Amino acid sequence: MKLLFIIVLLNGVNLFAQTDVGLIFEELPSDSLYSNSIKEHTSILPAIRQVKGSAFSTENVTKNYFKAVPLSDLNGAYSSDFTYRTGLGVGLEASAGKWYFRAAAVGGVSSFDSIFRTNVFYKEPKNSMSIYTDVRSRISYTPNDIFNFQVGLDNQFIGQGNRSLFLSDYAVPNPFAQIRTRFWRVEYTVMYQFFREKFGSSYRSKNGASHHISLNAAKWLNIGIFESVIFRPKDTLLNRGFDAEYLNPVIFYRPQEYSLGSSDNVLLGFSADVHWKQNVVYSQLILDEFNLGEIRAKTGWWANKFGIQLGFKSHVATNICQLFYRVEYNFVRPYTYAHIDDLHNYGTQGTPLAHPIGANFHELIGELKWKKEKWLAKAFISYRLQGTNRDSLNYGNDVYLPYINRPSDYGHYTGQGKGVNNLHCILTIDYALVPSIRMHAFIENHVNYTSSNNSILYYPVLGIRSQLWNDYRNY
């Protein structure tokens, strides 16, 4: 395998295509709606692309450039009372030869309310409000047409869905290092991530390593394999650091975990996407633990931990407007992504790394987006049934609760515990105030029903923000 990488490197050393790195945020997601091509890989966002423009604006740029833009994050909402988030910042972006650099920082104050996102890098409570700082950065080096190297502090997203069961951008941004390789019909990615969890007034670190293989088996068919391991750099016996065994970019983690005799948390995923014209049928399967014999016996064994995603999306573009629509179903068994403690689960700083609501749920999503010139209208609806905890026992919905305190070993099913139905509808009107720096004004109208207290809540959100990363309020 090492010889293969050397050959690939030598073959590509004289090839060079200057690239930049796009954004995960994309209002009309054309990320996976290219014309069918055996060379395009769209499973991992942000995408690596040929230099075609700035990520911070819609303007064309030269191959070598530097720019600075102001950023805004001004939001207000009213439910039972007024809540807010106010922040200002600056974005820097540069491209020179084989190098690309991007950094963005926004800081401000916000009120305590679940309406506004908590996936910011730093948040400090102050009386009835909190001071927050959201920092993202990325350095990319592309020596040739085959290799790309990146380091930074940011989120990643793997998959074609609105949600991802592998890795999504809902979590707090984290430091990372990434190697992406393209040859033949394959894109191979290895990524190292550095997480942390808060214990009292201090933080303790944990690490993650992931592999992703994307194979274009045909112009219309993409197959993917994902593997990730979460491990503690220090335990009661020794300070392990970042295990050298997990630094190997071509090993499988599950056999390596067994050889180390560790209790590290390993997940395995498979995906398949079918493309035709501007339509995509996509799927994901995530396996945390799995025993086929227990499945066949229908015992409801607690450690059969897995999730499934099925979806369809399409993009229609005319001379008048653009239209995008999606239907998606997600299902995750109880205790998936959880482990024995916070330093082994699939999360960082209290936020899940995959689906934002954790596990033990069924979810159905519908999306419709319409865009014309500077105007964008979006309709979003989601319905979910999630089992929550009761009787001081863990029924498997919260990835941050150890799976030890479960009610039994058998008889588990999705939606167990106290079943809660939730219906969430969002209608958004968005206008590009300053397209050249991606600054938009918007109003969101939320209607949320939950069966836990049989209530319907309506609240509007009004704001002006720079559209550089997703600001999720749809769960």
C-alpha cells in the first residue's frame, strides 16, 4: 500500500491545478447535482474545487488574491419573550500558488435560549447572557492534481443529506488535519480531529481519526465507506497521546482496536448514491455495534446499534428561477454513538458529531427552496418520533449518557422510553443585501408542536448575517 502511494505521488508530481476550498453552507445545494461525471466526488464538504471565485463573496477573483470582508451575526427572536444574538467580525481569505487560506471570526453576546445555536467555539455565561466567539480557519496546500492537505479549526460534513449519520457540521468546530487523495475513480480521505469535553471548570481532550473512501463505480453510481475511531489520549494507566497506530492512513480501525486491547469507540459506515440528470437518490448505513444473529432472532439486543438514511433530492434551473426539493428519512437505534463516558462517545463539547438529536428516533424531512435573483424562499418541515428517558433509566436517546444504566439487555426498540412526537415547520424569506460579501437579511417563521406538553409554539426570527456556515434551528 505504501508503494502504491509512492507511485501515485510520482505520477502526479508534475501535475498541478490550483484549487480553493468551498463552504459547507450552500442555499441551493448543487454540491451533488453536477452533470454525471466519473471524476466528480461530492460526498465530503467543504468541497475542493478549481479556483473560480472567493468563498466569502460571489465576485470572480484572480488566481492569486487577498481580501478582507466584514461579517455580521445579528439575530432577534420572540417566543414567550425577546431573545437575541448580536455579533460582528471579520473574514480573511487568500490564495497564492499552491496555497489557500481562509479565516473568519465573529464575537458578541447572546441571551440564554435554545433558539440560537450553541455550536460556537467558546461561550462564557455572564449574568443573563453569554459572551461567545465563533472562529473558523482552514489552510489548504495542493501540490498536484492528486493530493490535497488541509489543517484548521472548522467543521466537516459527509454525505448528500440534510442530515448526516457519519459526520455533520452541527457540532462545535474543532481542530483537524486532513489528507485527500484522488486517483482513477477513487477519492480517499483520512482525517485527524482533536475534541474536548468540559469537566467542571476545565477541559479534557479526546481524539478522533477517520477514513472515507468514495468510489465512482459508474457515472451514475457512487459507493462510499466510512470508518471512525474516538479514543482518549490519556487514561488511568498512561498518557497515550495520539496513538501512532491510528496515524496510519491505510489501516482498518476495528482490528487495530482489538490488537491494542482498548475500549475505543469505532464506527463503520456505508453509503450508496444514484445520480441521473439533476436527481439524486442517496443512502447511509452507520454501524456502531452489530450482531446479525441477534437481529435474526429479533431479540432487541441493546448493542445492535445502527442507523439508516434514505433520501431523494433534485434541482431544477430555468431562465426565470431555481428550484430545489428534498425528501429524507432518518432512523437511528437506541444507544448508537454513545459509550461508557464522555471521552469515548461520538461528540465534542456536549454536541453530537452526527445527527443533532442523537439516537432512538425516526425522522422524516421535507424541503422546498425557490430562488430568483437576490430573493430566496424556503419551506422546511420535519416530523420525528423520539424515545426519551424515564424512571431515571437511560433509554438511549442521549449520546452523552453512558449506556450502562439501561433498563435491560433485550427487548429494545426505536422510540422506546417516553415517546415524544415533534412537528417543526419553518418558512423563510431571504434577501441578499450585499451579495459581494454574502451578507443577507432574513425572516424565519417557526411553528413547533411537541406531544410532551401538547403545545404549539410560534416564533419569528429576524436577522442580518453573513452566510459562511450553517445556522441550524431546524431540530
